[in-house]
Amino acid sequence: MGMVGGGKDAFIGAIHRLAAFMDGQIELVCGALSINPEVAKASGEELYLPAARTYLTFDEMISKEAALPADQRMDFVTIVTPNFAHFAPAMMALDNGFHVVIEKPIAFTLDEAKQLKAKLDQTGLLLCLTHTYSGYPMVKQARAMVADGVLGRIKKVWVEYPQGWLSRLSEREGNAQAAWRTDPKKSGKSGSMGDIGTHAAHLAEYVSGAKITKLCADLNTLVEGRMLDDDGSVLLHFDNGAAGVLMASQVAAGEENALKLRIYGEKGGLEWAQMEPNTLLVKWLDAPAQILRAGSNYGDRLSSYATQNCRTPGGHPEGYLEAFANIYRNFTRTLQARLDGVSPSKESLDFPGVEDGIRGMAFIDNVVASAASDKKWTEYKI
Amino acid sequence: MGMVGGGKDAFIGAIHRLAAFMDGQIELVCGALSINPEVAKASGEELYLPAARTYLTFDEMISKEAALPADQRMDFVTIVTPNFAHFAPAMMALDNGFHVVIEKPIAFTLDEAKQLKAKLDQTGLLLCLTHTYSGYPMVKQARAMVADGVLGRIKKVWVEYPQGWLSRLSEREGNAQAAWRTDPKKSGKSGSMGDIGTHAAHLAEYVSGAKITKLCADLNTLVEGRMLDDDGSVLLHFDNGAAGVLMASQVAAGEENALKLRIYGEKGGLEWAQMEPNTLLVKWLDAPAQILRAGSNYGDRLSSYATQNCRTPGGHPEGYLEAFANIYRNFTRTLQARLDGVSPSKESLDFPGVEDGIRGMAFIDNVVASAASDKKWTEYKI
Amino acid sequence: MGMVGGGKDAFIGAIHRLAAFMDGQIELVCGALSINPEVAKASGEELYLPAARTYLTFDEMISKEAALPADQRMDFVTIVTPNFAHFAPAMMALDNGFHVVIEKPIAFTLDEAKQLKAKLDQTGLLLCLTHTYSGYPMVKQARAMVADGVLGRIKKVWVEYPQGWLSRLSEREGNAQAAWRTDPKKSGKSGSMGDIGTHAAHLAEYVSGAKITKLCADLNTLVEGRMLDDDGSVLLHFDNGAAGVLMASQVAAGEENALKLRIYGEKGGLEWAQMEPNTLLVKWLDAPAQILRAGSNYGDRLSSYATQNCRTPGGHPEGYLEAFANIYRNFTRTLQARLDGVSPSKESLDFPGVEDGIRGMAFIDNVVASAASDKKWTEYKI
Amino acid sequence: MGMVGGGKDAFIGAIHRLAAFMDGQIELVCGALSINPEVAKASGEELYLPAARTYLTFDEMISKEAALPADQRMDFVTIVTPNFAHFAPAMMALDNGFHVVIEKPIAFTLDEAKQLKAKLDQTGLLLCLTHTYSGYPMVKQARAMVADGVLGRIKKVWVEYPQGWLSRLSEREGNAQAAWRTDPKKSGKSGSMGDIGTHAAHLAEYVSGAKITKLCADLNTLVEGRMLDDDGSVLLHFDNGAAGVLMASQVAAGEENALKLRIYGEKGGLEWAQMEPNTLLVKWLDAPAQILRAGSNYGDRLSSYATQNCRTPGGHPEGYLEAFANIYRNFTRTLQARLDGVSPSKESLDFPGVEDGIRGMAFIDNVVASAASDKKWTEYKI
């Protein structure tokens, strides 16, 4: 693995490394870790990179790695830069034959995302998009239960994602994370909806198996002086006839990272909350609710998508880093299968990719368009 | 207390009696308990009513009671009939000098509600509307904290009310509760929004102290064959600049009665859930969240509105009936103060009345209008 | 109902009245509400008692009521005095043909309890002991499930009862409740074990259907200057081979009234917590845990002992007062059946009585004996 | 790192590797992974070990590694064999100058533990004992709060550890984990108390800062045919005057791994549950309870022992593997500081060592002695 971005003090780059290293299958072999050369070098040293593979730009990294003998070069590139700087290294990596892992959102615009898809179609390379929350085993269990029809036809999807960390104008108080995420030049045309709304939308579609077909958005900037929305609510209709609501806020003061999904079908409902991720609550219309737990199996009652994404037995809680690591593990298992010339298992193939990235960018576009419109419903366009 | 409706097997009438009797201050002295004379008589016997005061119609009850000497007649009339049959007995009671307690919604139409208000203004009589959920002590604590400004300016209001009991077409399967509540002739122009959405809207306005100024509604009938909406989501804007979402569903299969309110201000947020009503979670932007508990006081830190609406010390859970009884108790304390010629305490005056009833009817009207409109926002009209 | 004790400002007397009145079946007709004549009179007025039936002593009350014509006198006596003053009024009531309700513990000594039993055997009158916690519907559901063998043979019983209200030497600071409860002359030979340990022991035996056969107690006085134990832990063995632990503390600072029971059998376990009483958690060895909820029925899957002790549908929480009222309601239904000359239902007969009272007194004796002994195990003697 | 034990299909060895690899600071360089040569070789290949450093016995591993040049040999040995096979490799590693990490319990007997301590004193090498649960940040927060006196004098310690996985006689049904853990020749003189009771005792002493001085144990074998205790309860007294209870069971059918600690002092109490490890509940005698959350800091209000053991911000849950990794990280930071000739930080030094191991072995001895005794109290001897 070579890494673009993620130098010292960056947040998400460190998370990617923790997730990638956990299972002992991935090694960081090179990096272009910062656009600041000092930081790039110091970060490389801290991470035990050889000086020769501590590059100063992604351009240098990709071209020099591509020039190495096949068995010595990196296998894939991980891109953990701010949103506006995803596309260029991703495209160059693909052009040079490297698979790619990208922190979400996949790109800065929908058009970029479509270009990436075209390139992937052309090259046959792999792209993995780290929509972390889809890596949790009980999210996969929920998806499998819906797909297997145990809830009957899905009627209602409620997804919410309250955070409180932008309750103040922190972008003016030296918070670097806040600064780029609230700057339309670096973050894109939406703040809260781009940053966390896309996660919520992805989760809703991933678990329900349904696609949003129209929406009605109310975007708000609730902290004065901010340049982008920091809060929003969206009414949703899905292609299977279900209705839904998506709520995302970064000014819900006192909330941490409270992503939560509820889905109701004819026979019952599912509830999953990211802050207690090892529990899936299953509510039945005609029977007592059940508590399904990650790491358990109950005599093969849980889906293989769930059980193969656990590392510890029930009661030994796994968390955010393990969910993240599941995405890396499934991606690398798929990559390994390809290298081995065998078919990857269906469970290994279960990681987000370019199609998810395109829908994420489209979600942002459609929400922003709806928010600016007087019409109630905006058709979801891609 | 005389009761209109609430015969054997009726649901809400029995609840009203439990609530009214609990504190030993209210006695049922007469009733017109059913439009079915057999049921009316049998119900009266079961409730130890004298035969002479077991009436067959509300008309008979009100006129005969009015004819009794002042110290022998009932003090007030409680109306627990289906929605369409609220107005006539209420108006007749007021015309005959009786105070009134009405199960919500106050009437069948907004216009009826306004007529009741005019009559109350004219007579000076009292009307109590049993928006039960505002009777919980921790709801009152939440309201007091918002009013006292401890959260700073309120920015966001999320209220949700999922139930699952109408997940099937039960109105065709002999469920009497379902039958009238889904029949526009008996229930009114909205199903879920009239039945539970009004509770949610009342709670949101009661606690936030803010009023809805515009809204955007998506009403759905998710069970085929049903005549009224059984699900809906509403985007809200408030007069203090806050944004909000209201969700109400009666087809969230597996849910019981999961009313929940979250309010966020500049400094923190509040969370209250009806199914664990003795806890108020207070989340702070800069400090650990706190768990405030009914029945506790922490050295006079809780509001008198909370403490005066508890009967038991902390850890001895009070519930739905006690919340309901609080409304009766505050109403009767206000009534008693009036009889005693003294001013009722501010805490006694804290029960829902005709203004709440008017806003409830207006909420239904505005939501239904918005749902039928292509425009995103509908101004909230009364 | 006539009441002994329970004047203004008394705690448990007011609770008894709330519970007794709730269902509209019981009326307070007379009282000897305080040993202080002023308080007795003022309390009687507040409770709308006629002056003629506001008595100054229990002796006066029982003898005068007994002298009334049968259809005018009270039906039963409720005794809510401190522990040392239970026996005399109870015995006199029975001697005069009145049924009795007594706040637990039944008496001051085991011997008194046995005398009450002998008198009941002789007279055929009814005695109801308000072990409130056995009145909760989900406690009854738990008991029924154990009795029906759905957990297999019971192996382990854990019951805990932490409170914090005696964390200071409040008995010296004017707290009347604390004063008599920590005074061996009024409370008996144990403090925490008499006050709350007996509740825990009753709950454990009630639900498990097993009886304690030997125990090993560690009693502690953790607040300096206190006269009785304020904390204790007891190892238990039961007659069905199960092992157990009982923990009770009144100095667990910050706890409210956190009674909790866990029972494990061969096939699974049950967990019930008094502070969220409407939920019974059922944990299975080979299947996901289930959440059973009061007020629900799931197509007749819950025990009639549970469903007949609920007043509201699922999601409308009932609490401590309703549990208390269940004991009164079952007692009065049994009494009514007797008056009607019919057999009471098995569900009506399910209220605590003199046998429970005797075991409660024996529990205190055995725990205190064990605590004073160097031997590990003390055989449970009655 | 070189590893003794932990071949394919072993449970705890895989956990150790996940924890060791997570932070990208530790590499597995050699192993004696199984006593079965086939398994040892296959496991080495799976873990990318060079054949030359895939050893067949710990003896071979330690002697050959010791013969390598200093900069090529492993830095420390991790021992993850069953209990009876801890001592020999540990002692040999120390004798050859290698630091040691040992899965708990440290040894098979107390005497072995003492010998290890003597060897450590003599050599100055480091030993790390993986009492995982002390690695959780909110456990460290709890310990810091107690040490800082914010609860006042500690009066009560309740620790419980229910599991259900030995509810059947699984050791006769081919469950390898169950087989050795219930075999006194491999596990030691206690089953449940050795396996999980030691964790509970360690946690209680670690957080309370107090030491057990006497105890009274009830050990039970609740599954017929089992050779060791599978359940036990222990009354505890501590050197600071606190009373306590420890409960451990492996036949609590339906429980996963529900370790929980409650500690009460004069001013309040703490509650921490391993299955939701990112929350520390702080209950106050005179104020609302607070919810302290891992990953948060609240303006520097949390202890550095907590904050330095988190990797993710609040709301991104960390779990069992991260707690385990904290122990490795603190151990390796201490080791690195030593290699760098600097003083390790106090936070780095906070990992369990030989003293904890000795107390663990003594705990087993004392509990087993008490269980066999008729006397109530057994003085805690080391």
C-alpha cells in the first residue's frame, strides 16, 4: 500500500493505517504523505518508510513506483486527501495500473466520479471507497435480512446522523478539520450533507436494497458566518415504494457521531446505531423483539456476511476500526483472489466501490438542487 | 365528574377514569357512557353509578345535571367519544355552565375548535385538553430548561412518533379502535397525523416554546386499502429560527408507542423518550451528558414544574397513567382554586387547553394542505 | 378501607392510598392516621373522612367500626405504621373480623408473624402483605416462565438492591424516614436487610419458585455512627440446587432504587430491573435474546398472570404505583369473590400473604445470625 | 515479537496478533506456534514467517533467536499457550535476555509466579501480563477518578463476570477451548475463578486501588460431570475498609462476556460494563449522574490515562481489540523508552505485570482454600 495524504496530525489517514494494519495482511511501503515536504519526510520516518519511497508528491510516487519491477512496487494506492484532491491521484494511479482505495466522497464532482468509473471499466482495476459504516457486521446482517425478505416488503426508512462538533464557528478558531470541511473550495457544494449525509444515504440504500428516486431537502446553516450547510433534513421516496427521512446535522450540540438506521417492513423492523454497533435490534409485529449480536451465530442463524466480518466472539466488542478494517480486508481478499486467479467469495466482494461513489456525488447534487428549489419534489438524477 | 363516552370496552375512557381516580380527588358521579343503551346501563352499574344518573345521551345528562341543585350536580364533563362527537357535548356543557375535559383532538374541525374558544372566552369556564405527554414531569423539566435559556438559542427540534399497530388492515378485521380512527367520517381529514402527529407537534411546541411557522409534509398511506394516511414526515420551521422534523407512523411494524423528542440549542441538547419517561438526557457541548431523573431533586436543581408533578421518589417509576393524572390534578387544582377564590399556582395552570386544541386542529389542516401541494413550503395558518 | 398510620407527610401511607384508589374499587372510609391527634384530625380532613370516622387510635377505630352495622363498617384495615407497630393493630383487626393489608415487613419479630398466621388459620380471614415488586406484570411473567420450565432447571439466582439514600448519617439530620428505619427499636434487628433485603429475597423466591435453604451473610455498617447495618451481601443456596447471591445496600451513593433480578437455567436466563419494569429480557443459550414487554401479548404468548396485571397497551409505561395497585386489586378481587360466594381466579389469588411475611421475618433472623457467626453456612430456619 | 503458541485455530493467539499489529509498531518475526509440527509450519506460512524462523518448540526458538546478532533477533516473546505451559518458556526467555508478554494467568501456580518475579528482579527485564480489561480507556478513567478522590472514601466494590458458554458439557463435545479450560491438569486448580474470576479481581483492585484482605468463597460446579468449578461468588473485604462481592459464572446461559464493575464512595459511584466499554457512568449523591465517554475530553476534564489510550474521537467506538492493543502499545512504549535511554511516561508504564500476576495466582489459591473451608473468612495470603 502507498498512501497519498495522511501525514502527521491528519485524522483520517491515521485511521486508514490502523484499519489496514490490523489484520497483518497490508504493509505501508511508500507514501506522498503531505504537500509540505518537511511534514512528508517526518511522517515517512515515523512510519518506518525508507527515505527512497517517501515521496513529496503523488505524481512522483506513482511514476516512480510504476517504474519499479512488478514484484517490488506497491499493490495499490490509498488516497486520504481532502475531497478536492481525490480525483487527480486516483486517475493517475489507475492510468498507471494501480488499484485504488479512496476515502469518501469519491471525488469533488459527479462528473469526476463518472470519469473514474469509465477508467475502471476500461482498465479492469479495482476501486474501494471507504464508506466505513457499511463495514459493520450487524449492518451486513441487516442488509442480508432485508434481502432475504424476512421483514416483507420495506415501507419505511429512517436514517439520522447527528453530530455536534460544528456547533461553534470552529473553522475560524484554528480547527483544521473544520476549516476544510466548511470551505466550499475544498469540501464541495455541501457541508453536512457531503460530509455525513452521504454516509447516511449510503447506509439507507445499502441496507434497504432500494434506491432513492425523489427527494425534498431542507438545508440550513445554523451557525452564523458558516459558508456551507451544517444541518439538513430530506424527505425520501424509494424505487420500491418506501417512504423515508434522512436527517444529518453537525450542530446537534452534545451529540458525538450518532448515525442510526431504522427500517420497517410489513412484518417487522430493524434498528442499528453506530455507537453501539454490535447489536441489531429486530422488532416483530407479532412476536417479541430480538437482540442480534455480532460475534454470535446462534447455530448458523446469522448471515455469512455478518459472521465473516467479525474477529472476536460475542461480548468482545468490535468497533469503528474493525468496521473500517473489514472494508480493507474484503478489498484485499478480492485483490488476492484476482492475483491468485480464483474467484473471490461473495462476502469478499462486499465492499463499496465506484457505483457507491457516483450515487454519493449524485446525492449531494440532488439535495443541493432540491434545497434551492420551491418545488416539493426533485427527481433523483445521476 | 360526568363522562360522555367511555363505556365498557372503550379504551381511552378507562384510561381517563384511572387517571382521574388516582389522587383520590375526583369522583365519577354520572355518565352517558355509550350510544348503545344496554352498554350505557351495564357500564354505569360496573362503575357504581346510581341508575338515576346513568344517562342514555349526553343531552339528557347535561340537561338533567344542570337541573340539579348546584351542590349536587357534577362539577365538570369529560368527553371521551370519537373525534367527530367531541364538539356537540362540549358546547352544550359550556352552555350549561359546566367545565369540560376533552380527549384530544379537541374537535373535528378547526372551526369547531374556534367556536369552543369563543364560548370559553364568553363564559369564563375552563377547558382541559388531555395531551397526555405534556403531563410527564421530565417533559416539564425540559420545557423549563429551554425557557430558562440553559441550552442557549434553540436551533433544532426533532420529534418522532412511531407506532406499529396499524401495520395490517386491522380496520377490516374487527378492530374497533382501528375502524373509527381510519375512517375520515369519524376521525377527520388525517389518520396518523390527527391521531399521533398532533401529539408530537404539541410536544415539540410545548417544550421548545416556539411555534411552527411553515411546514412541508409528505403523507403516505402505506397499507393498501386504507382510507387515511398512516404515515407521514413533516419538515418544520419555527418562529425562533429553528429547523425541525416531525415523523409519525402507525405502520412502523414492531414499534409500540415510541414518542421521542430531541431539542438542540447552542450549548447542548435534550432527549426524552416516552417509553422511559422518568429520564431526561441532557447533552452538553462542553461537558459530559447528564441524566436527570423524575422524583429526584438534587438539592432543588429541578424545576418546580417537574417536582410538583411527581408522586414517588426517584427510582420508583411513574408512567403514562401518572402523566395523565397530572393533567387531571392540575386541572382540578385550578378548578379548586377558583372555587376557593384564590389564585391557582403557576404549576397548577400548566395543563393543555383550548389554544393547544386550536393549534392541533390547525396542524392537521396545514399538514393535509401541504401534502396536497406541489410547493415545498406551506405557511402555517390558523 | 380503614387506615392505621399514613397521616400527612408519611411516605408509604400516601403510596397505599394512590394504589388503592387507582382502580376505582376501594374507598377510604375511616382512619387512625397518626398517633398525634392534631395530625390525625388534619389528615382525616384532607382525605375527606367524616369527623366521626377520623379516629385517634387504632384501638378506637377497630372497636368502633366493629360496632357499626355490617353494611356500614369498613371491609378491611390497612396498616402502614413503622415496623414495630404492625402487630398489635393487625391482631386486633383479625380478632374483630376485619381482613388486613400490611406494609412489609409483616411484623417486628418472627414470633409475631407466626401468631398472625395462627390467627388467620383460626379465623379464615385474609391478609395481604404489600411486597410491591411482586406486583409488576413482568415479574409475574418471569415467575410463570420459570414455573413452566422454559428455562430448564434453575441454576443461578442473582438479586441486587442498591440504594444510596442513606449514604450520609441522615438520621441525625432530621430525616424522619431515615430515623425510624435505622433505629433498632422501631425497625427491628436489621436495617438494610430488613428494609430492602427482604424485598430482594422475596422477589428471588417468588420468581424462582425455590426456597433458600442455607446462607452466608456479610452485614456492614458503612456509615459511621449508624446503629444498624446499611449494607450487606449474602451467599445463598436453594432447595432446587441453585446457587445465588443477594446484595442490598443503602449506601450505594448515587443509586435510586435499583432492584434487579437475574435468573439462569439450563436453557437461558431472565433479567428484570425495577427501574425499567415493563421490560423482561430473556436470554437464550442458543438463540438471540428477546425483549418481552408489558402490555403486549404477541398472540397470547404471555402468561395470564402478566396480562391480567396490565392496564395499558404496550408502550404506555406502567410503574411502581400500578404494581402496588395490582396487589390491592388482586386482594380485593379475592375478597369480592369471597363476598360473592365464588372461587377467585388463580390470578386474583396471586398476592403476597402471611407465608411470605413469615419467610421475610425468618430471612432477617437467619441473615443476622449468619452475620454474627464465624461459620460459613447458616441453615435457614423458620 | 516471537510467539509461543497461537497456531491456526487457537483463539487467544490470533487476538494477540490483531492487538499487536494494530498500531503498526510490532512485527511478528518468529514463532513456535504449535506443539504439532505440521500445524506449526502451516501457521508460520500463513503468517508470512520465514521458514528458518518457524520453530517447532519454544526451546528451539529461544536458543536460536538468542544466537542471532542482537539487531536481528526478536525483541520479546509472547506466550499464548494454555496455562500449564506458561512458566517454562517465560523463564527460558528471561534467562536468555528476552522481555516477555504472557497471556493471563501468569503461570500454573503461585510459586511459579514468584519465581518469575525473582528472575525479573534479577535481570531487570520487562514482563507484561495481558489483563485486557485494564486496557480500556474508561477503566483507566475510573481508576484515575478513584485515585484523585473525587468519590471520597471507597466503601463498596461490586464486580461481576457472567458468561454462558460453558452451560453445557462442551468439553465432552469436541470444544477444544472448553476441554483444556475445564481440565485441572491444563487449567489449574480452579475453572471459572481462574479463567474469569482473576480478571474480575484484577479489575476490582486496579480501579479501586485497594487490595483484598480477606474473602469468603462459594464455588460451584453447576454442570454435572465437569471437573472444575464453573461458577462462584466471593464476599470480599479490602484494606481500605471497603466491602465487596465478586461473582463469576460460565454457566449463566445466554450471557456473552458481561464483565461489569461498580464502585461506590462517599460522594458517588462509578459503573463500567465491558460490553459497552466507551461509557463510564458516574452517579452522584447530590447531582445528576454523568455519562463520560471515551474519545471525548470536555476541555481537558478526562485523565491523561484515558485520553492517551484512545485512538478515535468520541462516538467512533473502540472495543476489545483496542483495549488489548493498548496493553501492547504501553508495553512497547516502555520498551522503546528503555531502548532510547529515556524515562517512559507514567501513562506508558500503566500495563499489568508480574505483581498483578502474583496477585492473580494468590487469588485463585485463596478462593479455592476458602471454598474448601467451613470458616466464613479466609485471610488473603500471598
